[in-house]
Amino acid sequence: MAQKKMTLEELRKLREEKRHSVQVRDTEGKTIQVTVGMGTSGIAAGAKETLQTLVAELAKHELTNVRVRQSGGLGLEHAEPTIEVRVPKMPAVIYGRVTPDVVRRIVNHHIIGRELVDEHIYDRPAADILDAGDHPIVNGE
């Protein structure tokens, strides 16, 4: 079966989508880091869709200070898909069962609004670490 040829406009749109996809992986000028668990169990649970939605939401809100990374897995296979969010002056948090709707909430509430999305938190630093005000996790380092 022959593949349909793309129009010039379709090619331009694809180029812009791919350009943004590459830019979110760049490290320069990025203060926020989001890691998506893309191990086998994560992919089976929907991590590809989670990643695609994350990249689209960051573009929609023109958030250029967010670096998106992928890892093999975040160690919480029972809660896949998972993402870790690191925002300066906030604790690093791993969210679980991250559907596209949850991604939108994380972008709006955690990344933009600086509020945790409590019902999807599966891991974060212990209270004694959070009390240590000079700890790198608390300081976003």
C-alpha cells in the first residue's frame, strides 16, 4: 500500500512539532526538570501517551524553562506511568498513574502554580530531609 505524500503545510507543522520536541530536551536555561519513566512496564501502562501529552502541554503554555528527560523506570512499576518533577524551592516528587488528564493537572498546578498534586504522589523526600533547609532536593539542585 502506497503512503500518502505530505503537503508543504503538513511538513511545516511536523517540523515545528519535532523542533519543540528536541528543544524540551535541551538543558540550557532550564530550571525545572521532568523525567518520564519509559521502561517496558511504563510503556505498557501508557507512558508514551503521557510523554506526548507532557510535551504538548509545555508547548501550549510556552514553558521554555522545563527540561524533559526519559529514564528506564523510576522504581514504582505498580504505579506506572510515572514522572518525577523537580522544581526549584520545592521537593522532588514522583507522581504515579499519570494519565494525560493528570499530566495537565501537574503542568497547571505543580509546574505553573507551584502546588503539589497530592492524590498522585507516590514518592517524595522524608519529613526530616524537608526540614533540612539547605538540602539539595529542597533547594532544587
